[in-house]
Amino acid sequence: MNSFSLPRRPDLEHLRREAKQLLQDLRADEPAALKRAETHAPDLPVTLSTAQRVLAREYGFVSWAQLKALVTRMSAGGVRYDTIGRGYSDYRRADPRIAAAVLAALGDARTVVNVGAGTGSYEPTDRPVVPVEPSTAMALQRDHALPPAVLGVAESLPLADGTADAAMAMMTMHHWCDVSRGLAELKRVARRRVVLMTIDADVQADMWLFADYVPEIGERDRREFPPIDDVVAALGGNTTVTPLPVPHDCLDGFGLAFWSRPETVLDPGARAATSGFARMDKAREAAAVEGLAEDLRTGAWDARYGHLRHLSELDVGLRLITAELG
């Protein structure tokens, strides 16, 4: 169990000062400091590296180097949705068909931790939930009927071991700085089950939007979404992967939902509610949208992909991963 959890925006200089203060306390034979060192670094000399090791262990890391590396990446990346998350809830809502699959995966879990909870999409309302979210902009858009979010990051959840029966994380792993550590944290706080919604970026890349108009989004998603096999290996145990076909009239405005409705891509608000478009170079985005608009005007898009308009659902890479623990 972690003694402490990292703040949602950890500061390396602050952590260094913490370590130096601990070193001073150790040199002064402060009882509390000596107890911390005995717990996390027994028999080591009283040095700065020992104080750093103690601090890292208290935050749940093996070493100071591991803590430093993660904090450096988190500081460089910032909290992405504080910038791009405004107006998100206008376009992003839980689709009831996808929500039903998530609820079925949660099963009989009586309590749930929702990591990267955002505005609350796919969060169950029939049982106690502890939502954890790093972005203030997203947390403030949560429905007032939902519990307020605890501010925190996946890699260092501010929760005790075994906090809930299940931990869930919906379309959020690609925003984490350290996926392996985030998954380990989900397993730490869940007693029985972990449920994830994510994207198989290789399958997504075949969708017309990413193949023909914005391949750079698909390429970035390949870098940021962890491979499904890697997630399964990290979760271990009894883990299943279930394809989630996306309905043609999906209410959740993620990029995959555009597969049968290309006109939606022309809506600036709809694009801004997806992290792919929201982070795209604006000139390149405008050129891609102009190209799609022209193909729709001339009928070129329908000549290639018009058959999609007649399908009720399509597998475009959305995946539900469920791990039974213990």
C-alpha cells in the first residue's frame, strides 16, 4: 500500500525538497523520520540517496529513479483535458448499448473505483462509485447527480488497497504517462475485478477517417494506446477481451462513432470533443476537413464508403477488457 499518493500535478523540485527535509530529520534523529527509514530503507546509511529511496517507497515506487522518471513525464505532459476538455460533455455521453456491456462486465461488484472518470460516462449509478480524475475541467462537467471526482492520477491513486470490488477505466489509458503502473494501481485498489474500455489501434487504423483523411491521428493512437496483448499480460489471471461494435447512431461522440456519419466530422464542436482532433495541428485539421467536405459534395466518399450508411453497427476497434482478480 502507498503511504502517500502523488498530486495530480507532481513537482520534482518539491519532491527533492521533501527528500532533503527528511535527510535533515534523519540527521537530527527525529523519531518519525527514523521510523520511516526503518520501514523503507533499513540498515542503509543516512544519506540523501537513502532519504530519496524512503520517499519513493512511500509513494509506492521501487526507487527514486522510477519516481523521478514518472514525475518528469507527467510534468512535461500536463493534464491534457484541462486544455482540451472544455465543452466535452456537449458531445460525449454514454451510449446505452455500450453502457450495458460495461455494466455486464462489472457484474456483481457492489462498489467501484472509476479511474479517469471524466464527466461520468459509463459510470454505474446503481452502486457506490469513487471517481478519480486528474482534470479540473472534466471534473467540473460531471452531472450534479453523480459523486464529485477525487482529483488524482492513475499512476498514484489516492486510495487504499482493496478500496472497491471493481476498478474501471473507460477510454483513458492513452492519456496515462505509465500504463504499466496505472494498471498495477487498478489491481491494487480492486478486490475482485478490473474493467477497461480501450481501442485496438491496429483495427481502428482501417477505418476510412484514419486511413484516408487523418492518418496522423491513427499513428499517434498506435503510439499512445497500449497494445491489447500488453494490457492482458499486465492484468494477468483470467482476462478476456470482447469486441464492442459501435452502433451507427452511437450517442458517444468519440472518433470511432463517425464511421457511418461522415458529416459529423464537419462539426467543429464534435471534432473538439475528441482528443485526436483537439490535439491536431489546426492547419492540417482544416485541410483534412476541407478534403472530406469536398468528397461528400462530389459523392466520392459515398462511392467508396456509402455502403456503411446501411449498417447497424461495425467493429472499428473498440474493446472491453475484463480481468478477474485472485
